[in-house]
Amino acid sequence: MNETIITVRGEHTAEFSPEHAIVAATVALDGRDRDEVFARASEVASRLESQLAELHDAAHGPVIRWSAERARVWSQRPWNAQGRQLPAVFHAQLQVSATFVDTEALARWVEHVATTDGVNVDGITWGLSEAREKAALVEVRRGAVADALERAQAFAAALGLGNLAPVALADPGMLGDQAGSAADRMIEVASLRTMKDAGGELAFTPRDIELRAAVDARFVARA
């Protein structure tokens, strides 16, 4: 009985609505007096922490978790254009992170923070809950396997072969005869899209998160 080995790569992509947004902000201030700089940074950070504490509710949100670093203080002696070293400048910095499940509350907080002296919004990352991401990955992996089978069936049909049977299934590159490529991964398609609503307030419209899976499969087809 003639046998033909068919090796294919299956791929599948699906999009999922984000369930939360992680916003990161940095409090950064500087000045000539160390104690003053530290006090100012601590005061700003304390206000941000109080706001997040009021919004925090681990079960219902709008903030399900948040964290804040301790302030770091360091000094630097800059040089002027004439090559003269100037008195020390003190810098204070700390980071705050919060996970929002309500985009309206997120927009209000970001708009407030962005207009606060000494605070920079570093970015917003959209994501899925751990349970949802696991379920989504199962879905796209099944789609990748189905795509591999469909490709192999098409090749077998083109050769006039039937009785297709799987003999190996692996992550990309693990069958030993193909160059590796990206396997399951989350594509950050949910990058920020912002706009002002009719009332002039900031609003967010997140794009869907794209999950992609790939699999290498080997089949044997018999005449």
C-alpha cells in the first residue's frame, strides 16, 4: 500500500472583547531641595492612591486592583553650556498602576490624572481575565488544528489519496523539519482609541484583542 506523508501548518485567529484595562501612571517631580521634592511627590501620590482606594472593589470595580510604589529620590548635578557643573537637582519618582473594568470610570480618572502637575500617564493595556484568556486560547488552538486538517485533506485530495490519519501534532517548529515561528500569542490590537464625547469628556473605545494560534501537523495518506 502506497503511503504519502503530508506535513502542514494550521493557523487560526479570533478576536475577543477586552474585559479590563491596566493604566500605568508615573509621578515625577524635581527641584533643588530634597525634602521639598519628596514631600510634593508624596502628596501627589497620596491623592492618586486615595482616589483609587475609593474606586476599588475587587468584585465589581470600577477598579478591581491597584498598586503604588514607594517614592524613589536621587540627585544629579547637571552641566551648563560653559562646562560648569551646577548645584544638585533632586528627582522623586514613583509609579501607580490600576486595573479598571469600567471604561467610563477609566476615562474620567485618566483625564483627571493627565491634568495633574507632575503626573504622566504611561499607557493603557487592554486585556482578558485569566479564565477568559485560557478559554479563548483553547478556542483558537482548536481552530488551528481544524485548519491543519483542512489543509491536509486538500493536499490529499489533490493527489487522489484518501484514508488520511494524523501521526504527529506539535507547536510550530517542533516536528524537526521546519523553521519555528510564533505559536499562540495575544496580539495587542486593543491599543488605545480615544475620543471626546458630545459633552467634551474623554472616552475610550477599545478595539478587540486578537488571539492567534499555530500548530504543525503530520498526516499519512494512503492510496
